[in-house]
Amino acid sequence: MDALFTQATVGLAECDLHGYLLRVNDYFCTMLGRSREQLLGCHLSKIVHPDDLPRTEALLTGLMKDDRYEVEKRYLRPDGSVVWTRTAATLIRDETGRPEKSLAVCIDITQNKRHEDILRESEERFRLLANSAPGMVWITNGEGEVTYANDRWSEYTGRPLSEVLGFSWLNTVHPDDVEGTLRIWTDVRIKGIPYETELRYRRQDGVYRWHVVRANPYRHPGSDKITAWFGSSTDIHELKTVEAALRESEQRLRATYDNAAIGICEVDGNGHFLRVNEWLCTISGYERNELLAMTISDITFPDDQAHDLELFHRQMAGEIDVYSFEKRLLHKDGHLVWVGLSASRVDDLAGRPLYGIRVLRDISARKRAEESRNLLINELNHRVKNTLATVQSIARQTLRNARSPQQAEEDLEGRLLALSRTHDVLTRENWERAGLPDIVAQAIAPYLSRGEQRFEAHGPGVNLTPQQALSIAMALQELATNAVKYGSLSNETGVVSIEWSTTRSDKGLYLRLVWKESGGPPVQSPTRRGFGTRLIERGLARELEGQVKIDFLPSGLICTADIPLR
């Protein structure tokens, strides 16, 4: 029996009824780090942890009545370290039944206590970490039933934590998202893979807000079986709202960019096109893929390239933010297109230039209008001079042929009025379609002398557009003025024949108008073309998109115009 006491693998100790040790085994000595000599006769108060001593004394007192107790308590080693034990004490009586001593069986549970402390510390750290997270953190068992949720869940939903357990958390999910959430959840549980999805939770104020939900499976180290899922739900409602607004903004920008009636492009620091809209393709004549393989200089008229590149390089170097000017593009088919260019720059967060934005407006029509205006000014200057010459000629012819001062006054007044009507034709911009016979009649009216047949006009009724009527009236006025100055109307016998006809070809209907002079002074071909002649040959041809030819024959001038009718 003594050998069993001594060699037992648990701590054994006998003490008297007052708490003094009477007998201890080797394991008890080892457990407390003390020798048998140090322990025998030692009172329990010397080796029991002070915090556990009152309870130990109470148990010893109660042992007299209960005969047995079991408790967890701490002993102290000489170095001050603690030994946790699970101690079961039994009262031993003598042969007469009187209490004699007690026997304590002590099992060292220090390691278990350390593990429990580590576990408690780990659980506390996890709780603190989970409650510090900005979103809702939760754990489910292998079947997907929630077993834990952090305080954020209750704070966010306004519901007690007990209502999240199991599948009760679905009560806070938007009804439209429940079915899809369960379908995804079931699928990933079967596959055992991490997952991420988006759904709406109801906040405590009743508003549903978007969350991103992520979860990862935890597998048992031994069986690899999924025993838990660790997940989080993070509020991304503001992000979703911003993304939706950004998508809408991008759609509006894309619609504006693609459908704008102006050319828009983005270019890198070397001038290569990064993005072009449809209108720039229209302006330049190139397809989108062609432009994206080109630079801004490739479509710029050579004479404008130096100035364009200088401004562009200064802008991309950060010297200037925006600039604008007018330049010419070289269309794919070779013709020039005038554009008004506005250029800006996009920088990164550090202020470094990323790319340039260029907006191009087709101003070719305005440029043509400016050219036409300048031409009109020159024509007006020339026309005033010719008008004065015409008035002088009309007055001279009227006075020469008048039989009386009264007749001269009447004839002069009528011819000047006819001249005024011709100039009305020249200045009427909004004129509706007009007949060619009327145009011819008004053009020659100022030059008709009473009783004289100086003009012959023949041709079918042809309707002209305002542009055609104005251009032809100007040409007839110019021809008549020149005839009065130098041609068949400058003497007493010369005449003018005006004939016109229409012909149809594969390209459409054409008008042929012929002005033929005869009976005037002999004609010599001029060594240089005057303004009036250039106006007829070039201006009429350009405005009417036709062909005009003037022949200076000795018998008289002949002007032939072939004009397409629209």
C-alpha cells in the first residue's frame, strides 16, 4: 500500500485536521517543486495560492460534515509559479469513526488551464477584432446556419443578436434578393468554394442598402470536412450609388461624344489619336481605324502644321492649359476643310499631363462666306463704277435720240428705273424661283432705245433658283455694260442676240445660254482679262457649277454658258 502511494502518477497528500501535511508522494513533490522534507509538517497556507486559501480553509472545515469535496485550486512553487490542480479530498476516520486525517488526490491541470487561457484570449481577440470591423462579421456551421454575429449586425439592423441565429438573418434581406442569395449559398456550400455576392440588407431605419457579402469555408484538419463558414457583409451602398451615377455620366458623355455635330478627339503626348468620334471621321474623310493609326499632323495642312505643333507641345509641357485657333485639315480626298480648333488637357492627380482633348468645328461654310463677301465687295466696287458708266451711256443715248427735252426726261427716267429693277434682282437674297425670260428682260431693259431693235432674246420658259437667277443677272449686266462700253451697243448699228435652250444628258438637265454680239466695232482679243471678264468666266462658273466660255471674234463677242439645272 505504501509503494502504491509513493509511486502513484497523481499527487497524493495526507494532512491532519488542522491543515498540516503528514505524508506526500513523489509526484506531489515534483508537482510543487519541493522536497519531501520541505513539505512534511508544512501548513497548507504556505503552499496554496493566497486567492484560493479562504475557500480551501472553508472546504477543510466542511469536510468534517461532508466527508469529501472536489475543487480546482492553485499551489505555489518556490519560484512563485502557479500549479493548477483538480483536487479531490476525502475524510479518513479511525476505527471508532472519529475524523483522523484527510487524503487529497491532486491532478496537475496547469497545461489545460493554459490552453483555456489561450483559448479565452483568442476568443476575446476575435470578438474585439470582429466588433472593430466596419461591417457585419458572422460564422455559420457547415450547413449554413448562423452561429455567431458581431455587434455590428445588431447595431445595423436594430435587432437583437438572437434573431440572426440559424436562418433568421434572411428576414433582414430584401425580398427580391432572398431567392438568389439562397441559390448562390446552396451552390457554394456544395462546391465548398469561397464566394462573393451583393445583396440588400434592411437597416434599422427600414432602408435597404447594398452590401458585398464574402465567405470562406473552414475545413476540419483531420477529415477536411467543412465545419464552418467565416463571412462578412460590408455596406457598399454609397459606392453603388456613385457607380450608377458614374455609369450614367459615362453614358451621357459617350452619347454626347459619339453624336456631337463637332469633331472630338483625344491625343497622347506625341499627337497620336487615342479616341475619335464619328463627326471627326466625317470631317476628315477617314475611317475610325485609319485615324487611330495617325497623328494630328497627318491630317493637318502642311502650311498650318508648325503653328499647330508649337501650341500642342507647349500645352502638353504644361506651359498653357487651353488654346484655340483656326486651321486647315487635309481631307482624305485631297480638298481642304477649315476648322475652328479648341484644345484642352487632362492631367493626373500629380498634375502631370495625361492626354489632350481637341474639339474641331467645321467652319468651311463660314470661310466660303467670307471669301464670297470679299468677292462681293470687289464686285460691288466694280459694279458701282459700271453702273455710273451705264447711267452715263443711257443718258448719252437718250439725249442723242430724243426729239424734245420732255421725251428725253421720260426716256431717261424709264431707263434708270429699269436699271434699278435689275439691281433689285442682284440684291434679293431671299428670292423665290424666277423665270429666265424675266431675268433677261429686266437685264436688257435699261439699254432699249425707243424705236430701236438692239436686242433679240429667244428661249423656252426655264425656272431658276435664287442663286442661278442672281448669278445670271449679274453676268448679263456685266455683258451688257461691256457691250455699251466696247461692243455692239457702243455704236448706232450693233445688236445683241440672247438665246437659250435646255438639253438632257446622263448627268441631268442642262441650260445653254448664248450671248452673241454683232454689228459693232471690230473686236480684238484683249491681252489680259479684266475684272468683269474674270467675274463672268470664273465667278459664274463657280457659283453655278457650270462652264463659261468667252470668244472675242472680230465680228463680235460670244459668251456661252452651260449650266446644270437643279
